Amino acid sequence: MLNVKAFKKVAVTATAVSALGLATLFPTHTTSALASTSSDAKKGTSVTSGQSTVTLADKIIATGEKYLGTPYKYGAPSGQTKVFDCSTFTQYVFGQYGIKLPRTSASQYASVGTPVSKSNLQVGDLLFFSSSKSGKGRVGHVGIYAGNNKILHTYGQGGVRYDSLSTKWLAASYIGAKRVLKSNPTTNETKPSTDTNKPSNGGNTGSTNNESSQGSQLADKIIATGNKYLGTPYQFGAKSGQTRTFDCSSFQQYIFGQNGIKLLRSSRQQATQGTSVSKDQLRKGDLIFFKTKSSNGQIAHVAMYAGDGKILHTYGPGGVRYDKLSNWMSTYLFAKRMIK
């Protein structure tokens, strides 16, 4: 668990916030992070026996999801993927499908798409918000509606991520939505047996070659449970067993517990459980332990390895989210395997 004072030092600036296993949570999509409510499904997404209808909106979300955890940088240049700001992110992922968006969030709001009410949102709609830089009532942030009341965007610490539209600052700063996709063209594709965020072999991304099928399936279930709480606020010392807020260790304790694995309460206690594993042998579901600047080299944070070089955890602004493990390697201590 991290000292809440550390978070006051985090500067969250923006012009305007994974996901493995989301196909389990959102079965109307074939990729791992496409979220849709039943009402969304009626508007262009459906599932058939043995096949899934894939919309252009689905593909856009799937492309954006590849960059979960990519750092945020105000004024990031267009056309590259090392860093994004809110509008270069939307510009890039839409551009991969031949849809040209202007460079800034304000320009995107002013010049593209058709206005749509908040009650009629569809996956792929652009959502616009005011920001501290733009001032109240003026567009300063943009994201993509991902269904299930979620937005896929980038903002400050944590970079590209999912947030709930019910998050206080998003709800308070909402300006409007634009539908850029004129229709929801679909293509029938055989539903893949694995998602695009499965870890690749080699490096620190973890190898699945020696994973047991049973262990891998359980890890996917734990990750899918965690995905339900993307954007849930962080609270230092959050009470165990509830889901309104989490700290790092209560989050892991809860999602593992929902799948039959009992973890102790604190990150240091959890570090006494399981079997040690090296960085180059990481598997989905492994717990990774970190120090902080103020912890004097001691354990102060825990996250779950989610494959593809990403961790699923909660930490300060943004709450539950995915981050790139590489962004945390300077504070990496060790990893433990909880799934046999």
C-alpha cells in the first residue's frame, strides 16, 4: 500500500483514463477490451453461434487498447505511438481505419461528426470534456466511448486507460458527443480463441509456453474480475471486502478472493505467500511487488501481471487501471506465483 501523501506530488496535466479478459466481461466483442451494454448491442453489435459480428467501432477500440499504459504527454506529436495526448490518441486510432480527425480536441468537436445525446451513445462515439487548461464549458479533452459507461482515453498519470463516465471529474466536465462513424459496418469473423493482449514470448512480457491450461484459465478469470472495476477510485487503507474504493492490496485480495484464492491484507503480507518467480518467467496472474521512494527499499505496492508487458493494479489518480510494467521497473522488487 502506498502513502497517500505521495500522490499529492503527482502532477496531472492534460488537454483534456488492461484489457485482458474483457471478452469474458463484454461477450459482444471479439477483442479483449471492448465493452458494450445490452443497449449498445442493439445498435450494431451481435453474437452468433461460432461467430461474432465485428463492427468498425470494435476494431477502433481494439486498436486503441493495444496502447493501454502508453504515457501521456501534452502536445505529443501526431503519427507516433511512444506517447499520446488525448487528441493525438483519437486521431491515431481512427486514422488506422481511414478516418481523418483534426489535431486538437476542440477542432475534432467543431468540425467532425454528428451530435449525439448522452443517452444514445454508441461504441466509437467521440466524447468531449472541458479541462483545467480550456476552462469551463470549452472543449479541452476527448476520448472514445467504449460501451458499458466506459471511456477509452489518455490523461495525465497512467496514460492510455479506461475510466468510468461516472468518475466525478468526467461527469462534471462533460460537454457533448459526436458520432464520427456514419454507420456500423460489420464483418463476420470467426471468434478468436485467444485475444490480442495475450503475452508474447521472450523478454519481460512473460512466456505462456509452460503454463498449464487450468492455471491460465484461472488467471484469465481473475483478470476479468479485475476488469469490472477499471476506474474504481484509489483510497489508501480502503476497507477489505467492498468495491467502492480500493488500495493496491485490497484490490488484489478482492479479485483473487472472488476466484477462490485467499490473500492476506497488506502488500507485505501478500509477499509472504506463493512461490518466487523470476522476471523472465512471469505469467498472467503473478503478483509483482514494488518499493517506493519513501519506503526505504521495503515493499510498498503490489500489482498483478496481466500479460503483454502490462500490470493491472490501482495507484493514485485514475484508480484501477493497466500500466506498462516497463514504467515501473525502477521500483521492481520481486514476483510471486499464487496460481498453481
